[in-house]
Amino acid sequence: MSAVTRELFPGFESFDLMTGDGLTIHGAKAGTGEPILLLHGFPQSHVMWHRVAPALAEHFTVVVTDLRGYGESALPDVDSTHSPHSFRAMAADQVAVMQQLGFDRFVVVGHDRGARTAHRMALDFDDAVSGIVLLDIMPTEWVYANVDAELALAYFHWFMFPQASGLPESFLAADPIGYLHSVLGISGRSAVGAKGDAYHPSALAEYERLFNEPARRLATIEDYRAAATIDLQHDAQSREAGRLIDCPCHVAWGANGMVARANRSPVEVWQELSSRPELVTGGTVAGASHFLVDEFPETITQLVADFATSATPVSPRR
């Protein structure tokens, strides 16, 4: 167990489990009761759940993991299709991990890239996913189809990172920590100002350590290259085949973030991607921006606990 996991996740046991394609996924587990899988987003790791996971573990079995290419999980190969970094590959990893831990059906809670992975899990593995909580995202297809000037400026990395010829690699290499702090909303390298106090010093140090590694930054870039290419193909194929979310889904977003500025209700958009729109609920987290888990951990803890406790169990439609 790493020092940061030992410090921030008391009572959790670390694991490194092999997936079907030979990659190792790192994570930690604690608690008893119904299983909940927590998935992080960019540019973080499983460490982002340190104020949420221990509280949930008092009532549930909680699993936190690093997505492939992130944190301490294995780095996938890079190829021209970007499929090793797709949400489909990430989703398959997480199902394999949960099955090895003995959980055939579970709730998935994801933030940012983790939420996109949860969406793909609900489509590809509807027999394993009993419910999903999606934190501060609109569907990937919807984002690319509804770009305006405000969104393009806020999400510029969605268009920068997919560029070829080493451009995003060079961009990030110039000042990786400065960029990391900018994304997290922190003023300067001292982590003082703006939202700096939302991040535990040990958690922030872990994000800095990982983002300083060129291979980890490349995995991040490949994640976004996949989102702009093969992930869109997978989403289109699922839509054309009538594959929709078939389980309870709760959508939450920061009242001060970009999702809140969308020209459509996030709940309505996600309802359109569900075969059971009556099971799609959601709302804003007052005062929060994109990093709502870090800013309002108690609110997110209660939201997840309520969902996991009261979400109507449904059997997947065949």
C-alpha cells in the first residue's frame, strides 16, 4: 500500500488485479454491504475519493480504482486506433476487477472521465451495473455536437489533446505542474488561492507526482484522442443498435460549472439516452464547480448513499 493510500484511506486494503488483456489495475477496498465502485476523472486518481470513500465504507463495500493509464494502474500500449485508451477498454477493466473481487452486480459512481467510463459500462455490461451516478458530465457525443465559443474556451483540451505530431505532448511538457494547477483551479504553485484548500496536500502532491511523468501525460492525451475518435464511433454504434442505459441513473453537476451552462437540462439529455427515462434523476450541487467531489465531499457522500440505498433495483432488459 502506498503511503498516500495508507494516510488518506484508513482501513482500506490495496490491490493490483490483472484484466483480460493483461493490464494491472490498482485500487483499494473496504467495508461491507452492497458494493459501490468509485471512478475518478482527469487529472486525478482514486485519491480524489479520500473524503468520500471512508464514510461510505461504514455502510457499503467501497472499491476505488485508478483507470488504465492513470494513477498506479498500468499504461496501455499506444496505437493509431486509440482503442487501448477507449472508454470501452476502461469499462472492461473495471468489470473484470469487480468480478475478481467477487461482485457480479454493483453501483458505479464516476466523475469526469470516470463518469464516461460508467456510461460505457452501463451500455456494454448491463448485467453487471445495477445503477450509475454521473458527476458533472454531459454525454461525449452531445459535447462535440453542441460546441459554442464558451464551451470551446473552457474545454480547449478536448480539441488540443487529440492533435497529432506531438503538439499536446510538448504543450504539457513545458509546465506540467502549472497546467495541472490551472485545471484544478488553483492559483500558483503554492496551492494557495482559488480552490487550493479543496485539495488535501497529500492528494495534491500525488497528482503532481503522477502528472510529472511523461508516460502518464501521454496516457491522458491518448484518453482524449480516443474520446474524439473511437469513443464517438462506439457511441454511434450503440445508439444505432438501440443500446441505451437500462438501469437507475442519477446525474449531478456543479451549479457554477460548464454543465450548468448547457442549453439543455442535463437530466433531459441523459433521459434521452435511457430505455427507462423515469429512472433518470438529477440536479445541481449548489456552490460547486466541476470538482464537486473535492469541494463538497459530504454532499456527494450523502448523494451516493441515498442513491445506493433507494435506487429501484431493475433487471436488465434483453
